[in-house]
Amino acid sequence: MTELVRVLRGLRRATDDPRDAFAHRLRVGLAIAALILFLSFLG
């Protein structure tokens, strides 16, 4: 569980630039969506 928390904290990004924050959230969201799609094909 602590490994998961460490990974999730690494995904956080502290920035004042809204464009950079949006781009980061978009990349993370797309990565999670791709993971869910991949797992749905397996199951």
C-alpha cells in the first residue's frame, strides 16, 4: 500500500502555470484510460 501511495504522490505536480497543470492532468488521465481499456480486454 505504501508503494501505491508513493507512486501517486509522484504523479502530483505542483506548478503555478495552469497550462502545464492541465497538460499533466491530461497525460495522467489518458494513461489511466489506456490502462483501464487494456484491463478490460484481458477480462
